[in-house]
Amino acid sequence: MKPIRTKRLILRNWEERDRDLFFRINSDDRVMEFFPFRRDRAASDALFDRLRAGIAERGYGFAAVEIIATGECIGFVGIADTSLEPFLLAGTVEVGWRLAPEFWGHGYVAEAARAWLAFGFEEIGLAEIVSFAVFDNRRSTAVMERIGMRADPPGDFDHPNIPDTHPQLKRHVLYRLSRETWRKQEQAAT
Ligand SMILES: CC(C)(COP(=O)(O)OP(=O)(O)OC[C@H]1O[C@@H](n2cnc3c(N)ncnc32)[C@H](O)[C@@H]1OP(=O)(O)O)[C@@H](O)C(=O)NCCC(=O)NCCS
């Protein structure tokens, strides 16, 4: 992918030097509070390789976020193909994020996600981008609202891949944003 620059960030494909940070965000209890599993180093490295290859191939994906001022990689934000029939049909594109905790609360995720929405709607020509999260993941749904997405309660679903051992993680909320609504919001903001 061609790196995307925002005011404070570079969104780019993964580099070898990011592996430790990537493992940390996949194994940290605070970051993974709403996931039923943690990844060990081998599983994290395997996912890292898959994400990197996918981004190289498609030009987008859950990409690394780097702070321009310090050169630090702080986590990922990106858009990705997703499907979870019958809740999310094939061809759906989601926007998603995961940051190391010391970088929460600076607006980095919203800044990166806005750039990815622009890329998805303008460069790829998507008609819609969705996002979803565990019902209780308020930090994540707050980002969705901050970047102009709207809840679609009839689309909420019980995630079929969450094991019965974690009933509190089953219910997911769905947010949507159409290109048309995004354009109107962009025009209103300028
Ligand atoms: C969900 C998550 C990505 C949200 O990160 P975040 O830093 O809260 O999100 P934002 O980038 O939108 O930052 C917003 C916060 O930065 C603050 N902020 C500080 N400086 C800012 C600035 N210059 N510009 C904008 N906001 C700023 C905002 O006031 C807001 O603070 P608040 O949470 O106290 O209201 C993060 O908590 C995370 O990685 N969680 C674990 C993984 C996860 O659950 N992923 C989602 C799975 S669906």
C-alpha cells in the first residue's frame, strides 16, 4: 500500500520492527478485554504475516499506525474485507482498530479511521463501510460515533464464533456509514 499521512500519523504496511508491538497488543489483557482469547507469540507472528501479505496484495487492511513525530508504531487501524453470514454479507468492508493502551486518549484512532474512510469511499469507491464491537465496548463504539458512523440496532447480532464460555462477549452492535452520508458530513465540516 501507499502510505497515508494524516496530521500526526503515517498509516502503512507492517515492518519487521513492529512485531513486538503487534504481539503486545494481541496478548495484553486491557487491549483484549472484549476478546475471548489471547494470542501467543507464534499466533501473533502468523497473523502479522497474513495482514502484511494481504495489505501488500490489496492495498488496504488492518495497517500499522506510526506517530510521525517519534517514529513509534502504536497499533493498527484499517479497513478490511469481512463477512459473517447471515449478519455481514460477502463484500462487506469494515473499519477496525487496536492500539497499545498508553496511546489511548489522544484521538489517534479517530484521526487514522477518518483517513481510512476517505480512502475507502474516494479511492476504492465503496458504497458503505461498517464497524462492529462487543455491546459493552464503549471505547470502540465512541470512536464509531466520533467518525460519523451510526448505530443500526436491527443489525445487532450474537457473534457465532464467540464460545458459550464468554456469554458477555456474544452480543455485538453494528454501525454503518454510507458514502452519501460521509460526503454530506465532509461538506458540512468544510
Ligand atoms: C477502542 C480504542 C481503539 C479507542 O481508542 P481511543 O484512543 O479512545 O480513541 P480516539 O482516538 O478516538 O481518542 C478519543 C479520546 O482521545 C481524546 N483526545 C485527546 N487529544 C485529542 C486530540 N488531539 N484529538 C482528538 N481527541 C483527543 C478524546 O477526548 C477522547 O478521550 P475520552 O476517551 O476520554 O473521551 C482503544 O481503546 C483500543 O485499542 N481498545 C482495545 C482494542 C479494541 O477494543 N478494539 C476494538 C474492537 S471492536
